[in-house]
Amino acid sequence: MNRLSMFAQSLAFKPFGWFGLFSTTLWILTGGGCFFAGRQTTDRLPQQHRILVPVSKERGVASWYGPGFHGNATANGEVFNGKLFTAAHNELPFGTLVRVRSPKTGRWAVVRINDRGPNCPGRAIDLSEAAAKQIGLKRSGTAEVVIEVLEPMMVFR
């Protein structure tokens, strides 16, 4: 421990006297936060975070869109881009966020539903090329997946 940090710590434990004069210096030297009677705290007010929580789960076979669909209109009116994390599902509303996980590889991707499909019987979801590459089904073309519908939840810390 160098002399400067020892000096800063000695001032931090004294709530009166020189503490008021050096409080800004202490804040910079310690990397942020607020000292009060020798205890550092970085939270002054509760912080709000948005997390995605799975609300339903299904298993099925996933496939992916080929490059021939790039640039075409999707069912919700967007132009399809294979480099974005999007997917097609027959029942879920447009804009729904879904985590698609491959039990075989353990890899997953969060995609947004923006199209209807797949049109092949026995398939549960069609993924964009980027999402298929992320979970490791681009080469095989199809794979067994777990589909989890995600909803936002506010968390206060």
C-alpha cells in the first residue's frame, strides 16, 4: 500500500475535520462511490434494471431461412435481413422475444419474431442465418431446439 492510498484511507475514517476538504479527492482516488464514516457505498438510490424472464417453453425442430429470402418482405412488413437475429413462428405475436437453445450444443440465441412460418410440417421455428450460425445449426439445416418465450421484468436493486 503506497503512502497516498494510506493517507486517503486515514482521511476516509474521519467524518469530520479534513474529510470535507478532501472528499472529492478521495472519490477520485478510490474509483468512485461515496464515503461515510469509513464505509464506501456506490448506491445512493435504488437502481432499476430490465431483465428478460422465460414465461413458457416448448420443444421442436428448428430450421433456417436460406439466402434467397434476404431482402424480401416479411409478414409484418419488414424487409428480411439474414444478418439480424429474427425468426418466423406460426403462433407467437410479432415482436415477441424468444430464446432458442440447442440441447445438443448448449448454445442459444435471443431472436425477435417478425414473420410467419415455417411452412414445412413438423417444424416449430425458422431462424435467420445469423441465429442459426449462433446456435450451431447452419451446417445441418435443422436441429432439435428448446424455445423459451421471454418477457421483460423490472428489478430494483
